[in-house]
Amino acid sequence: MSRLKRFAHSLLSGYVQLGVNAIFILASVRLALHYLSNDEYALWMPATVIAGYIALMDFGLSNAAARILIDYKDHRPEEYGSIIQTSAWVAASQGALIFLIGILLAFVMGPLLHIQAGLRREFFWLIIGQCGVTAAMFATRIVSLVLTANQRFDISNCSSAFSLVINFGVMWWGFAHGVGVFSMVWGQVAAVVTVLVINWAGCRRLKLLPPKGQWGHPTWQKFHELFIYGRDIFLFMIGNQLVNVSQTLLLTRLIGLNAALTWGICTRALVVLTQVIARVFDYSTSALAEMMVRGERENLLRHFREIEVLSVNLAVAAGVVFAIINGPFVRIWTEGRVQWSPLNDVLLAIWLVVSITVRVHTGFVGQTKVFQFMRYIYFIEGLAFIGLTILLYRFGGITMMLVISILCSLCCTFQYGLWRTRECFHLSWADLARWHQGTLMLAGLLAPAAALLWWFARNLPTAQRLMLESTVLGLWATYVFLRFGLGAALRAEMQRRAPAWARPIFGRADMPG
């Protein structure tokens, strides 16, 4: 199967998985709010974030393994097998350590986060349950890493989608039988087992594992290779956690559980949008790394530019639509129990564009395995974000936190990621700017239209407003994106494949993109 077909299958299955995930999120929140009080459900948010921080015990080794497997998979089966075995043993050890650390943290996090005394027992067991699930995911992750290295994201996506169905069924059964908030933990346990079984079957069927007798052995040399690359990824990921995941803990500590619950629910749609857009780059990483290994420099530049332009322009179009419809969507979704300022939705839209740009450029640098100062830049940004939020949250709460996050990203990772891309391909700043002539046109046509539509519909009933804004702005955003948001090569390909009546939508072949 060619790279293009693998990418197409990965992207399509990824969007199916995201669709299932979106339905799962919508349905699980409504289900949880039906069976649980706001305070009980709010416990799930910080428990999940704590487990995410403990997962940093990965030390970047899983991402390192997925990338290093690409170096060996084509021509050196014994070293390929050695990396698989070494990674598996390391992951199992990390899983055990994560579970032990989770038990220790469960004793102190309740008082530290000012959790109400009557809820601390549940919070204690939630942390242990979440960390146990995380440990199990670590111990079994090598199977999905083999699929990643061989560009078979489609199998992982299908297993993930099916596991969400199992998760929801087990969770609903638990709620209905009085298990309470712990139903969510049991649902995750069932999901982990489902993913393992399907991914392992996929690896065996496609013969992605080394032949019998060519597995090699786990060695300290391979562990050292993993550790050196993983160390850089680890430092990078710590900073990434501080920037992108610490909001829930900050809000819980500084304002309270209700603020954390508001943040978690009002940003759910943004999380899904981010995943949708990020899939374009994420499913390209293995192919980009393969081009690096094989020295295909011209292909690398051409494909990366198309991926970068497409990702950023998708973020602009999606961000404008999100800024307008998120407010009424959340009010209908939660039956008015959760809502916040419309300004926060605008700031989240800006944050989406900035974060996608950062993700693509810094992610590309990570695939080169030459981190340099990038191993520290996220960490610096994260410390600045947390420090400024603690100092200034009194002047605007969640809104101030969002402003600080955007400014910190623009000053740190955004500039650094663009600079490293420019240096890698020997481009000028003007060259990078020309990549995004279409982006400026896209934003200039969408933002004023969205503002006008918001003003016109602001006094309508919530359901009518959501329907009007999503339909009108969605259609306009789709048209403008197809005309100005595609790179030149992708636009030419779409024009070639589109029926004659649809070709004018994509504009001229010589348009900037």
C-alpha cells in the first residue's frame, strides 16, 4: 500500500474515530449529569488531569520507540525486534511505577486541591482507578507503536472507536446499578482490553512483527538509544502538559470545582476540533520520518508545506465557526446548567489557531530527532503561564487565563517553531509568509461575516440561534475554505477529481496557497 493510501485510510478512519468520540463525549456527559451531582462529576476532571501528569513517567520513550522503529523496520529485523522487546519491558516497568505513584498521590491531592471533605474518599479511589488504567495502557502500548511505525493508524483508530462503544456500555451499566462515578473507571478498563485485542490481531494479520528467529534481544544499548531521544521528548512533553493541561488543576485550586467543571465542559468541543485538525499532521509523521530516513528532501518540503497550510487554514475556518456557535451549543447540551462569557469562545478560537501552528512546526522538528533548545521552550512557556495565571487570575478569572495562555504561546513556542522550520529548509521569513497568503484571505472573509451573523442572531431563542449560525456560517466557511484554504498542489488535485460544475469553487490553479 502506498504512502498516500495509508494516509488516506488513516485520516478517514481517524475522523470516524473522532466522530464516535464526539458522540461518546456528548452522550457520556449527559449520562453522567443524569446520574451524578455537579460536584460528583466535577471530581472526574482533576482526577483525569492528575493521571495525565503521572503519565509523564513515560519519559518520552513511547514516542521515541515509534520514531526509532522507523529507522530499523525496512532492513534490520533483529534490531527492529530488539527495540520492540526493549520498549515492552520498559513500558511494563513504567506502568508498575505509575500505579505506585498514583497510590501515594491519592493520599495528598484531596487536601491539596481543597476538595470538600465529604468527597475526598471518592476522589482518593478515583485517582487510584485512573492511575491503574493509565498503568495498563502503558504496559500494552507497544502493540499500537508497531502499528504507528508502519503507518497503520487505521487499525488503531478502528480499535479505539469500538472501544468507546464498549466503554459507554459498561459505564451506563455501572451508573444504572449504583456504581456511581466509578462506572467511568470500569468503562475505561473495558476499553483498554478491547484496544489491546484488536491491535494485536492487526499486527499478526499484517505480519508487522519480526519473523520467527529474527527477534533479537532486549539490550541496554537499545534502551540507551531510546532514552537519549526520549529524554528530549520528555522535557518537551512536561512543558506541553503545563501549557495545555494544567488549566483544570489551576482553576480547581484558585477558584473551585465549579470553575473547573465549566472549563471542562465549555472546552469539550474545542478539544474535538483540535483532534480533528491535528490528525492531518499526526497521521503524516510516520511518512515524514520515513522521507527523512531515506533522504527524500524535496518530497519532504513539498509534503510538509501542504500539511502545514492545510492544518492552519482548517484551524482558522473551524475557529471562527466555534467562536460563534459554542455558547448556544453548550447551553442546549447542558440544559443551561453550564455557560460562560462569549469572549472566552473568541479567545479559544485564537488559541486554536496558535496551538495548531505550534503543534505542526514543533512536531516536525521532533521527527528530525534534533531538539536542541526546543526541549526547554515548552517548559519555559509553561512556567510563565502558570506563574502569570496565579498572579493575575483575580483580574478576569478564566478570561484572563486564556489571554495569558495566548500571549505566552506567541512569545515562546510559536516563534521558535517557525524559526526552526525556516532553518531546516533554509527559507526566509518572506517564504514562510507566502505560505499563508490564502490564510489571510480566509480570515478576512470569515471573521466579519461571523461578527455580523452573531449581532443579527444574538436575541433569538438559543435553539434557533444555533441552527441559523451553524448552517449559514458553516456553509460560508466551507466555501471560503475550499476556495482559499487549500495549498496549490492539493487545490490542483481537487480540481482534477471534482466534477466540472464544482471546479470553479476551488479557484484558479495559480492562486496563492
